[in-house]
Amino acid sequence: MASKLYEMGKLSSGMAAQMLGMGRVEFLMQLGQYGVALIDLDEDELAGDLSNA
């Protein structure tokens, strides 16, 4: 549930981790196991980031 709320933008990663009783980094590392992307950029945002790099 915490990972879904994080994915929807309803919880920060810190709050989601706290809800699960784990550290923030540990929570972020486990997101892939639940099919949640750590970075969720659309094509235009990604292109903009790459052009600024």
C-alpha cells in the first residue's frame, strides 16, 4: 500500500518508509520489486533533463 501511495504522489518516500518501519533508502531500493519506478519522467521531461546535462 505504501508503495502505491508513493507512486500516486500521496506519500513522500520518507513517509512511506516510516509507515513500513524501514529506512528511506531501503524503501527506494525495493520499489522495483513492486513495479514502481524510482524516477517517473515522461519523454519530454527526460529530453529536457538530457539537454541540460
